[in-house]
Amino acid sequence: MNIVDIPTGSADEQAVHDARLVLGSLVEPGSRRLYELVTAYGPVEALDRLAAGHESGPLAEAATLRLNGRPHAELAERLRERAERLGVRVLTPESGEWPARLADLRHISVDGPNTIDRDTYPPHCLWLRGPHRLDDTVERSVAMVGARANTVYGTHAATELGYGLADRGWTVVSGGAYGIDAVAHRAALAAGGLTVAVLACGVDRPYPLSNNNLFDQIAEEGLLISEWPPGTAPFKVRFLVRNRVIAALSRGTVLVEAAARSGARQTLRRARQLRRAAMAVPGPVTSELSVGCHEELRREPHEPVRLVSTVEQVLEEVGGIGELAPVPRGAARPQDVLDPMERQLVDAVPRRGGAYAEQIAADAGVSLRGALAILPSLVLRGHLREHGGGYARPLPARKKA
Amino acid sequence: MNIVDIPTGSADEQAVHDARLVLGSLVEPGSRRLYELVTAYGPVEALDRLAAGHESGPLAEAATLRLNGRPHAELAERLRERAERLGVRVLTPESGEWPARLADLRHISVDGPNTIDRDTYPPHCLWLRGPHRLDDTVERSVAMVGARANTVYGTHAATELGYGLADRGWTVVSGGAYGIDAVAHRAALAAGGLTVAVLACGVDRPYPLSNNNLFDQIAEEGLLISEWPPGTAPFKVRFLVRNRVIAALSRGTVLVEAAARSGARQTLRRARQLRRAAMAVPGPVTSELSVGCHEELRREPHEPVRLVSTVEQVLEEVGGIGELAPVPRGAARPQDVLDPMERQLVDAVPRRGGAYAEQIAADAGVSLRGALAILPSLVLRGHLREHGGGYARPLPARKKA
């Protein structure tokens, strides 16, 4: 484990791998323009064109600035060395364990002034710490995201769901942040399950520092992953860019607790855009930290977000056929076995003394014939007793001495 | 006020009124068969046919049993006298203040063995206590229903909604039961607003007894109404039969707190069947008393139940155009005014010391040209400051001495 994933195949394969590595380092993730270039020319030629100044525009200029005059082969070498030194693996779309699901990100870009909604394309490489194959780990996975300033209620809900999912063999994907993210990761680990933290910075310096023990445990028992090369700082915009990967890696996303402006709502939006299951946990209407969840649950039917209260309900959304959640029911009560007419007749029998069938039928508003057909059966089943030619309520059961 | 609503018109009108009164007393409310008879023959002839034995079947037999050999004119007389003695008004569909909305109940009957889902037709008469016209009172009204065993949370939610609706001039309709019903009525009264309690028993003996002070206040300041004549006992089935009237009188129904098996869910179902607004208040997933609400909110899009957290959101469902609820937003923060590229550039400026534009652009992953176009504006707006030929974070604001 923890070995650098250098393809052992042809020199071409090595060149593609290196080009992906360098592109992922020179260009901020998600870029539509880079995706177009790579689609048109392949990674190796796309990098050559950028490095040789054959491309113009902001993407080429930004990449050139970062390359800073170095040959890109040198940068590739340095990135590979750094990975090896840190015990970090690097995956590219050509790697065997690259999750096919990430390719869905090519469909959700939205035109407009907001680069975060435009530059939503798939990663070019992922840096990994942890002993598992990424594709297998996320095959059955659910993303759980939410507020950093979570409440006791949110902690409880995230723990129940995270533990329950992991306990049933599902991987919990989240962002490694304070609050709901950390609770979800911890709950999955507590269940002895798998969890994946998708970071917005280098996997060698996971943010926030206060989650360091958690990150160490995830690196040992789960997976820490990032699109950004080691050493990258967690700029704010990167969290929003990163969210698309959380949504794309998993079969569905659950929003556990979120204020109106929570960034976690954007992850849920990505899940909807990717046509993955989008779910939210309700909470007290008195809690500011549930307002974001409730707003998501108020979306119109063409933007469905499903309310989930239990692990079973989450699995119903992301699982296969046969994983339908049981509909909650209270305990059965004796009167449930009565149909409405039977119920009405029992109610029409006075609580003290008794009454004749005629009176009972009249009070119940049913025909005498109907009453006479039903009353004896109510006696047989213990709901009434015979009493002086008429009917009465059953005697109370005696307590045992 | 409190006068018996005897039409002052023709003898025909009086005969129709009396026939409705007697039919409403001889036959349990909602009957499909009676609705068919009255539609075919009119109320007067329908009653004659039932009383004269020209009809057969359970309905005729039950009515005959209740008539008990008396002429039906005598029963009408007695019902009118009782109403006068009790200070109760009687309305029929021919009365001026009969709410037209009740007629929608003729559309929701469902074939099958369950009489409660089949006998869902409009009332033939309503008995009223209270100083208001029924039609005006319910014109702008919302039904609020829920658990009898409500929690502190449900009490809070029902109080907020009931008070807020009444405060905005909306009438609160409910069932007068323990729990959420009573809280909703009380909240509306506390706001100085109108409330209507729709009972499943006679308005002279409202159930439950422990709400007697509440019922007295409703009879003085709102309306107590029932389909059943004075003296009728609240048999269990009658609550379910009654629910259709709660849903039909109001523009929409809100389920505030409900266990999985709550009867209040049936009222919400009637609202859906009537194509009125069906709403539910979410709550903690840890509360059994919110399970029913959450199950309603999990319905498929063709059976829509809308999540509501605030009075404004309720009014958006039942109100006219222009009553859209504001979308909750947190407070605006300074960084909100930055677009993603500006944000990324600010983040790329180190927190200590400064950096040149080239370094900032490279770290941010943007072109130098782009950075140089934006950085000065960030300085002007106070997000950065110039620093030794480059840029630095702003100095912390000094506290005033």
C-alpha cells in the first residue's frame, strides 16, 4: 500500500500520467477550458501547447505563471518525488481504480459569470492517502454533509446515519470539515466501516488542524483524497470547487443540518445536477441550523430533494431493488381489528348497563338487520358481552391476585 | 345573534329546511346513498320516501329505526325547539351563509369496503354556536390539526402558526381535541382572531370535557360547529367522518405534529383529495410525534405535501398572488460581495507580510493579467492593502479608545 501508482506500461502511458499530474498542478480543478483542450488534443499535447505558449487566454497565462519557466517534465518529476516521499498515491482517469462516476461531471457545467458553476469538469488527478482502492471504496457510498456549527441534534442525526450506513457496509463520503462532516467520518469509523474525506487542500496538510487525529485515522483506515497537489492551501473557493467531487463520488448526498447559507447546500445541488439521490434530514423549525435543510425540502417536484429520517430511508434512495424502507407504524391496538361499522356499534353500547339491539342500531345510525348480523360476532370476539337480552361492554379484566 | 336560522321565505323553503334537519338527524353524515337520493328527489321527497318505507336497504332501515314510528314533522319540530332552547343556529345548503366550498366533498368518495372513504359526501346541515357568519369566517381560513399527545415542540410550532395566522386575519379551523387542536384554537384566540372548532358530537356537549373553558370561549368569540344534532355522543368513527369537513371548510390543512398512526393524517389526506393545500411541519427525526409529519412529507410528487416552517410559508400555499414567503437568508457577510476570482485572489495573499502580484496570481491559479486587473479594486474596496510594491491583508481595525 501507500505506493505511488506509476503505470508499468508503455512510455506513452507514463507520459499521459505525467501530463495529467502537471495539468492538475498548473490549473485550478474543474476548468472547462482545460477539459476542452484535453478532449481535443489529449493530455500530453494539451500540456505541450500550454507550456509552449501555443494557447492564449487566462488559462494559458495562469498555467505559464505557475510553470514559471521550468520544463514541465521537471515539474512532473518533482510531483512524483513528493508523492513518494509523502507516501501518497496519485490516480488519473487512466488508472485502474479511477471511479467511472467522476466522468458524469462533464454534464453539469452552467454558462454564466459564476466560474464555480461553469468550471465543474472532472478532476485530472487525485492524490490519495489510505490503504484502499478508491473505486471499490466508493462503489456503495453515500455523501453526508452539513453545518460546521452543528447542534447536539445534528450530531445525533449524523451519528445515527453515519454509523448505520457503515454498519450496513456503505462508505461515508464527506469533506473533513468541523461539525457534521467530522461527526459523519467518526461515526463510520466507530462502526468499523469505511470513510472517505475529500479535501480542498493537499492531503499532506489536511484542514482544519483540529481534526488532525481524525485525519490520521482516516488515512489509516479509510481514504484521504484531494484534487490539489500536496502543499496546497485551503482557499475558500476551493471548498466550493471540491464539493462537486463529494457529490460525484457517491450514489447520493444527505444534507444533515445546514443554516440558510450553508455551503453544504451547494454539494446537495451538485448531487441534483448529477441526478444522484439528493436527501435532507429535517429538524425543529425553531433551529436556524435546520433552515437550510427545510429550504431544500421545499423545492419544487422537478428539483426533488427527499426527506430522510432513518438509515433505511437513505438506503431506499441509493440502494438497489429490495432495499425499500419499512413504513413506520405505531403498535397495533385492539380496536384496529374492527371495521368502521363494528366500531360504531361498540361505541353505541352504553358504558354502564346495557342496551337492546334496536337502541344500539339507532344510536349507531345503522339498520337493525345490520346490527343483528354484527353484534353476536362482536360478543364472540370479546368486544361486547350479552346482557339481559341485549348487549353491554365487556367486564374489566381482573388483575391476578 | 344566536338565533335559529329559520328561512322567512315560502312554505317550500321551510319544508326543505325541515327535511334537511331531519335527514341530518336520521342518517349518519357523509352518506353516499342519501346524497344520491336527495340529488334525485330533493330533500323533501327523499325524506318522505325514507319515512314512508318506499326505500329499501340499510340506509332506509337505519333511518326508520331512528324515526321510531314518529311523523317526521314532529321530529323537525323537536329539533327546531331544541336548537332554540340551546341558542344554536342550524344551517343547510340552502342557507345564505352556507360555505360553497363544502360542495367539493361530492368528488372525493372512494369505492371499496371502507365506509369512511366511501361516505364522504357534503353535510345536510350544520349546527352552530357563535356570533359570526360561517361563510365569511372560513373564507380565509387554514385548518391546523395534529397529535393529541403533543410535545413542547409541537405546542410551540402550533402556537406560532395559529397566532401568526390569526394575527394576519386568517381563521384557524381545527377539531377541538386535546393537544395540537386546542393549542391552535387558543393561539388564534390569543391573537384576537377567529377560530372554528368542528366537533364530532353535539355542539351542546362538546368533547373533551377538559376543554370546556376553551369551548365556551370559542362559542363566544369564534364558532363551534357540528354536523350532528345536539345531544349526539362522540363515537370514535365520527371523528374520522368529521375530518372531511375540517379539510373542506378551509383553504388548506397544516399537520403540525403527528405520530405514525395519527388520525390527523386522515384530515391531511382529505385536503389532498379536495386539491386544497396540504402542508406539514417537520420536527426532530428523534421524535415519534413527528414521524407522521415526515411520512407525509415523503409522499411522491403526485401526492404533494408541502413542508412549512413559518406562517409566511403557510400563506404562500393558501394565499393569493403576492403572498410569496421570503426565502430565508443568513446575514450578509463582507466576503459575499466578492466574486469567486476576487475571493481566490484575496485568499492567495499571505496572512503575514505581503506578496507580489505574480506570486498571488500563481497561487490563486489565475493569469497575471487577470490578477493585475482585479487587485487594485480589492485595495480600493478595503479587502487588501498595498504593501512594498505588492499586496497584503488589511490591518485589523483598531478598537476605539
